[in-house]
Amino acid sequence: MAVILHVEDEGSVRFLYKEVFEELGHRVVPAISGEEALAILRKSRPDLIILDLKMPVMGGRGFLERFRRMKMKIPVVISTAYPYLASDQVTDSAEAYVVKSGDLDELVQKVQGLLGNTR
């Protein structure tokens, strides 16, 4: 069982991802902002991070900048509604970039692949 840190401010998306990934046998730890995710990382080490980019307080780009300075080797999958943010210096540091949609197959495949699992 892998532990996934899911950083997302929208409650319905947090609920959906938790349901999907827990059904696949993973444990999902939610964070509603980049700041909360950094606090979680100071206490524990998940196997993978799913990160939204647009959030209040500290968004995904700010989180990524601070996370990379922590030198933790944890794969990051960006899951966002904004395809045009895929190619900048900050988001290029993520292992995968998935545009949110009603079909979670691409996200599941990226996560399972990074965790070394198959669906």
C-alpha cells in the first residue's frame, strides 16, 4: 500500500481521488493548500504527491519551489484544469502533468506507473 499526499483545495475532487485511489489499495492523505502539504511533509514521507496548481494561500507552483529545496525524492503528479501551465520551469520539475477531466484513467495510469503498480 502506497501513501499518496493529495494537495487540492476543492472538496469534491479530494473526495473523488480518495475514493479512486483507496479502492486501488492506497492510503490518501489530503491537504487543502501548499502550506498544509509542506507541514505534512515535515512529519511524514508519502510515496507520491498529487498536486493541484491553483489554490489559495499557497498554490502548487509555490509548493513545488519550496518542496524541491527540501531535496526529497518523492514523485509529483500535477493534476490541474489548466493545460497551458504545463511548460514552465517550475512545473517541468514534476514527474507527470495531467489535465483534470471526468475520466481519471490517465491520472491513475501515471500514478500507478510511478508507484510501480499496474491497474
